[in-house]
Amino acid sequence: MLTLLSAPSNLGLRPPLPGSVPGTAKAPEALREAGLNARLVAKGAIDGGVILPARYVDDDDTRAPGRVRNETAVIEHSRRLAARIADALAAGRAPLVIGGDCSLLIGAGIASARRGDTGLVHIDGHTDFRHPGNSDESASVAGEALAAAIGRHWPAIADIDGLSPYFPAARTAHIGHRPDDEDQQEVRGLLGLVTPAADVIARGASDIAAASAEVAGPGGYWLQLDVDVLDPTVMPAVDSPDPGGLDKAQLTELLRALAPQAIGASITVFDPDLDPDGRFARLLVDVLDDGLSELGTGLAG
């Protein structure tokens, strides 16, 4: 059964405009209002409460070189999120972390590294692989989370509590980037499997899910979903919408196939500020309810 964990963080994102704050922190409550928690609780989930982040600060003018945006707050929140994920796992339940921005993958990574024998399936419209080795602009964990998750970032982010890498690169499968992703060649040389969105569309979600699960298994894997994997004609309420993404049915099928062997999952980058009438929250609730209701049910023990 699921434990729902609300993680309303926006700490890893750039401000959309100078002096403004990213809207992803509102996502857990927007999805609750759209019916997600009620629908999953009716199927046996329990509400595990909220992991609140520190205040978002636009620190571009004061941040020292070699540090990411809101670094201290990201690290502290990641440790607290990891502890709550670990509690759910210890109780024999599958944690579903409802975020929030992609920096939540760090907390999931800490918990997974402490658990051991855990792979990663990373579904995202981008590879999120910017890091100090390939960019002079490393600063926002939300665009760098996959790199940090496999140990390719500054140690303050990628080696919290000496646990780097949080996920073995060979047991990490990425799904969903677009043809112009600037880091895709580097990622292909490092990860166990890398699949663009175009291949999901051409080959079918079930085929891609099976191949990805084989790489990330067999001891279970964390499932990270950034909703910008959806095409912007379907889901424009994200900070970086790019054409060429999946439709609602394709993503639902992908999640439904991957969920049973996942130890837990995190949902990120939905921005309610870009969804004033709530229609995209309701669409996302349908996808998550249909796609993740069987999260963790296929794992032994």
C-alpha cells in the first residue's frame, strides 16, 4: 500500500522572474484539491503528512562559487525527506512523494542508498544532467538532479553523508528526453539505458518499460517522474515545456508497467501557477491514479 508524502519544495529551481518564486511548491495541495489524495486513500493509501522545506531565496547575487541555489536548505530538506521515505519503507509501504521540484530526487537517493540494492528509473522531458564537469552554470539542482544522483556533481550535493552515488549508473534508466537535449550523448555513455520520448512513441510504452525495469532491477528501483515528459499540448503547466513529449495514455501505460517493481516514486515540476482553472491538475490526477495505484505491489516481501 501507498504512503503519500507531500514535499512542497521549489528550492532547486531558478526564479521564473527576478524577485519571484517558482510555483511548484503549490503542487501537492493543488493535486490534493483536484482529488489525488482522496482517490488513492480510497484504494488503501495513507496520508504520511508533509515535509516542509525552508524558505526559497533567490541567492544569485550572494551565492559563493561552487555552491548551488539554496544549497543548505536543499541538503537539510533532502535528509528529512530521506528519513520519512525510510520510515515508510520500514513499515512495508511504498512512499509516493508528491512534489515539488526535481531536487526531491536527492532525498529519494539518500534513502535508496541507505536501503541498498536499488536502481532508478528516471522519466523526464530532459536528462537533467548539467553538472560542473560540463557546464559553467551549475546552480539549480532541479536541472542537475540526475547527474547528482549518480555522483556527477559537487560533493555537497552528490555525496551527502558519504553515500555517493545514490544510484548506480549501470542500474539507472532514463526515459523521455527530446532530440535536442544537449547532454544526451554523455548520458548514453554512463547510464544503463537511455530512451528518448520518440522511442516510447514509436515502440510503445510497455516495451520501453520492460527494458528499463530490467536495467534498474532486480532488487527494486525508485521511480522519478517529471511531468514535463508530457507534451506541452497535454501538460503546459511546467517550467520548461518542450514539444515532442508523450500523451496522457502513453505516460499512464508507462507508469502502470513500471509501478509494481518500484519501491517508491516521486512526482515533480507541476506548476499550479500555470494552471489557473485546475484542468491540468485534474488531468495529472487521472494519470497518477491510473498509473501508480499498484506502486510496489510486485516486490517480494
